[in-house]
Amino acid sequence: MNIRTMSRRIVDGARDVSLRVPPRPRPLTASPPNGLKAVPGERGLPLAGHLLGGLLDAPALQMQLYRRHGAVSWTHAFGMRAIMVAGAEATHAVMLNKDQSFANDLGRFFEPFFHRGLLLLDFDEHFAHRRLMNVAFTRARLARYTEIVTTVSADEVTKWPAGEQVLAYPAVKQLSLDLIAEIFMTGSLGAERTRLLDAMLDCTDGRLAAIRLPMPGGKYRAGVRGRQALQQYYRNAIAERRSRPRDDFLSTMISAGFDDDDIVNHMIFLIMAGHDTTATTAATAVYHLGKNPEWQQRAREESLARGDAALDLVGLEKLTTLDLVVKEALRLTAPVPSLMRKSVKDTEIAGFFIPKDHLIMVCDGVNHHLEEFWTDPAIFDPSRFAAPRREDNSHRMAWIPFGAGVHKCIGINLGTIQLVGMLDALVRRFSWTLPQDYEIPWGQPSLPYPVDGLPVTFRPM
């Protein structure tokens, strides 16, 4: 039995077990106040709750709970009681957070690796940091990042073996890592490049450690050491940039007025935020373009139409087919299947009473697959994002792969540039197809990834 078949049987078995367990809805609060409704929910399997289903296929579990209980429900996952939120009204209430009832609750997972990154800040402090950081994402800055993305992508894909089967996910992950290094680490790493790239991977992987103790050989210890190496690199680079500014991201952050500690924290967080999610979506796009050669050819013809001219920001924005493909890839496989919050006071969501100090999981992946928003939501159909259909406009919470509200990803435009630039380089150099009976086996330890590495044979054009 190959790894894809084995993974699929494990996931399907977990679904079957979960479905056989009687839901036995139980209210979160016996007597909610002010006429509000009690949140329904279930514990799942004895002792384990929904831990297994959440690890193997979190999006499937979230959809099950939505179908059983509606837009707001509770369950046990990862040893914690969590309130699951999906659908238009409930998602809107949490993401807009008008009365500041919800704060981020990522610290338990991201500390000590991504201390005080932008997404971990809240309320006035978050607003102040975000306002300062916007200077690094102006159109002029994005144009500079586009040059880096297109140059590095074009150079790197020439090194991929043509006509041989390669694992596409590790390949696009390495490419995304190279892009992040060039943009956020200034590209001048010299002899330190390998050590610092390893530190980046160790730091981002450290948050996935099951045993969160500095045990020799463990992910947690490697992640802590990776964080320390990155801190030292940035402190040295900041000192150098303060005396000799350059035309790069780091110098822009310094000019924004951050102190050294804040710059270090934000830069390390941006490495994580701009790396794993990009790799997941790039792999998703490669998969669907391989299964849908007509869309791949359409994208290729659009990219080749510019001839040998370098791809700048204006030219990238004209690659409408790849833009549609990226949007559909983000919809079909949300790179962050749920957005975590914490109730900081007693509040309500869509008429349900939410007690203080509860984990809230906004299931954006559920919204991406609801028939009320999308036509045939399981089907790869990038044209749903094009005029006149624009199904993403069916509701402002229908498509939220970058979050929404005040915490919407500040790097949404940069992320799109990375993805379109990577795919442009691929379709110009290669063609590829995937068997129609092949289904990508997604693993779900934290963010989705193909457990088989996504084997693809890229053929030269």
C-alpha cells in the first residue's frame, strides 16, 4: 500500500469513527443570560475528543460540526475546549470584533519562536504597529519585491530536473524560502546562508513540536536555537543598516520608527508568515494545474505573450489567469484552516452566549466550501472569481484566506506577488500533468501539506 492510499484510509477511517459516535449535543452554558442561546456541541470520542480527527483532517472535522450544529458549536480538540465558528453572520461578528471582545490566542502555539509578531498583538498596540509597518508595503516597495521574486524564481526553476519526477512540495517550499531570504533577509547572507536558512526552517518547525521541552534532538530545542540565530543575525544587520541604509525591507522597517526589539520580532514573524502558507498554496496550484491542463495552457499563453521581457509589477498584474488560479487555490485549500481568537469578556456570537476565556476557532475553510456562497464548491473553477460571476463578492466573509477585519494579513499583496511570480516561472519553462485518479493527500499537523510530497514530472517546453 503506497503512502497516499494509506493516508487516505487513515483519514477516511477517522471520519467514519467520528460519524459513528452519537453527537449527544450538550450546551456550553446551562443558563445563558439575557435571552441568549447556549452553544451546542459534543465531546467526540472518549478521552481523546476530536483530537484524531483534528490532526488528520481538520477541515473535514470543522465541516462535520457545522453540518451537525450550525454556525456556532463547541468541541474538545488538542486537549482544550474550543468554540467553532463558521458561516456569514458568526464569522463577521468575530472578525470585525466591534466591541473588542476577542483577542488573538496564538501565543500558546507560537511562543517562544515568534514573540510579539504583528499577528500576536491586539487592539491599540496592534493598530500602532500595523500603521508603522505599512510603509514597507507601499506600491513602490511592492515593485521592488516583484523584481526580486521574478528574478529569483526564474533562476531557481532552471535548476529543477526536467523530465524526471520530483517532489513538488519540497521544491516550491525551498523556492519560497529563497524568496523570503532575499526579501526579508536582504539577500546578502554569504557564507552564512545555509546556516541561516536552516535556522529559519527550525524556527518555523519548532511551533509544531508535540513535546515543548528543550530535549536534545527535538523540534522545540532546534526551534529555540533557530530563533536565537535569527535574532543575532538581525541585531547585527540592524546595527549595520542604521549606519548605512540600503534599499531593502529591513532599512524600511528601521525608517518606520520601530526600536530594535520590535524589528527583530516582526522580521522573524514575517519569515514564518510568508513561507509556509506560500508553499502550501503554490503546491495546491501546481496540483490543480496538473489536473486541469486547459487552465495551465491558458496561463502559459498569457505568460509567454510578453516575450522575453522581464516581469515587473505592472506586467504581473496583467497575468489575470494566474491570479484567478491563485485565488481558487486559496479557496480550495485554505493555507490556515482556522483563525484563532480568545474571548476576553462575556459576549455573544450570532445570538449565542460566549463565556470569557474561551478559545474561538473561525473556520475560514468551511466558508470557502459553502453552497450558499459558491457554485459547486468542490470543483476547481478559477472563473468563479472573474467578472461577471465574482462569487467571492457573495459575502465579505465568503473568501477570507488572508483573514479579515483589523487583523487581515498585511502582506496579502506581497503573498500574491510571490505566488504569481513563482507560477509564471513554472508555466514558462515546464508543462506537467497528473493522473486523473490521483488525489493529493493532505496532512494537517498545523498547516496543510502534501504527505507524499506531491510527485510531479516537469517536462521542458
